[in-house]
Amino acid sequence: MAKKDKKLVLEDESCIGCGICTTVCPTNLKKEKDINFDVDTEPRAIAVSNGKAFIDYNECVACGICAKTCPGDSLTIEILA
Ligand code: SF4
Ligand code: SF4
């Protein structure tokens, strides 16, 4: 479940769909280690579809690791009031 004090935000225009964010996300990595993980049906915190990243806010914990590795600076952590 996403934390309430911060939120990961995607700038769609600059995302090149490289998928790096999906490979460094610790939430994704933890899920993928499960032997029963099904990439086609299981939600991941961040994934790429149709050439763009998308965030599942039910899974993302807003840790910001993906934002540090994105080559397009497309991801930022927004501090919520
Ligand atoms: S958000 Fe960044 S790291 Fe993720 S697919 Fe887009 S460009 Fe690549
Ligand atoms: S902020 Fe953290 S949990 Fe959310 S998609 Fe990025 S790496 Fe994954």
C-alpha cells in the first residue's frame, strides 16, 4: 500500500519505456522472487505497457529508488501536504 505522505509521479512525455525502473524496484523484485509469481496477472509497483511506464499505487511504497535510476528523469517523489 502506498504511503500517504509521499507519492511517485510519472512524467509521461519524457518516459522512453526502457523498463529500467521495473528492474530496480524492490517491491517488484520481492514479488518476482515468489515461485508462484505470474508476470501476466500479478500487479507490480511499476511496469511498462505500450512503450510507457505506469505505476500501480496499490503496490508502490514511494521509496524513490526507481526515480534515482530513470535515464529520462521521468519519475519523481512528490511530498504530499
Ligand atoms: S520511467 Fe524512466 S526508467 Fe521507467 S521506463 Fe520510463 S524512462 Fe525508463
Ligand atoms: S517508488 Fe519504490 S516501490 Fe514505487 S515503483 Fe519506484 S522503486 Fe518501486
